[in-house]
Amino acid sequence: MATLSSWTSRLLDLLLPRLCGGCRRELAHDRPDPLCGECLRRLRPAAAPLRRCGNLPVWGVYVYEPPLSELIHAFKYDGRQGIGGTLGAWMAGFMPLLGLETMDAVVPVPLHPARLQERGFNQSAILASAVAASAGVPMLDLLERHRRTKPQWRLGRQERADNVRGAFRPALRAGAGDARGLRLTLVDDVCTTGGTLVECAEALRSAGAASVQGFVLALD
Ligand SMILES: [Zn+2]
């Protein structure tokens, strides 16, 4: 859904000098990446890309640390929506390596409608659409966040679990799609305790999904 703020953010992406999302140095105009060469080389692939969060397997590409953590912050909170395409392409690029290509559909972790209105875009949906395109499957908005939650990064471990408990449910709106019998890949930007992904997976299983795995850009 394109909102006024997402259009404004795209316009700003085009007009402002492009700064490296890691070190804020100015980037060459023809540089496709949102990081300078030096920061790009500092990205560290996760040594153990598979994490178990309860009964949910979660795959992650990179370690959540600077400059990637700064880049993700710029993407989500500074409205630099254009960064999302690159981050999604990085995730897609790792899929063959992780053996992550067998799935029926990709599901983004949803934002609460009020948060979506504020931000203008769902960062997880931008990543998920790149993952879905790479796997040759549809992206389905099968979930909704029906309770507003606090940002997880502000909370301690136990508070995080409480914060998101029961916050997600199968999407009720017409045309949302049907999870029954599908092998689903849930996509989010960062996995810390896995609380959000575990709650989302629970909602998808309750809607009849055959299997659920998580896939994130960064493991914290
Ligand atoms: Zn840099």
C-alpha cells in the first residue's frame, strides 16, 4: 500500500545525497549498495545460521551488529525505504546456500495498522517480497497484528515474550489467503529472542499451515 509518507520517503531517497548506512560517508551516485565498500566488507555472515526458537527453526543471514544494525535502523526508522530492496536481495542471495528454496509461500511479519500508517511501509513485507520472488512463490499476508506492541528492542528477554504474546492472528479480511496445507516461510528483519516469530508461527499453525520456518536478515 503506497501512502503519502512512503512516496515522500522515495522522493527523499532520490533527492538527498546518498550516505553510507554504516559510516555516513557520502556514496558515489552510481553505487548500487547502501553501504560503502569498507562497510560492506565488515558484514559478517552468521557462523551458525540455524537457530531454534521453541519449536520454530529460524534461519538468519548476518550477525546483527554495526554496520548492518545501523543500516536496518535507517531502513526502518529514518524512512529510507529504498534500502529494503538491497537487504531483500542479500537475503535472496543466501537462499541456495542455506537450502531454503522449498516452500509454498512467504509470509511477512505484519505491523499493527496504526504503525503501518505512521511508517508508510512494512519493512518485513519489502524483504519478504524479494524472498518470494527468488523462491518463485507468492507472498501472502496471512497474518495480522491485532494488538499494538512496544518495540521489542526496548525490552528485556521476559518482557519481550509478554509483549508479543497473543498479538498476532490469522488475517480475517476477505481475500487474505488460506494457510491450510502450506509450507510457509515467515520473514522478518531481525531475530533476537524469536518471540515475535514464534507467536506468528503459532497463528499460522492454528490456521492449518503444514510447516513453518523463520527467515531473517540478521540474528542478534
Ligand atoms: Zn561506510
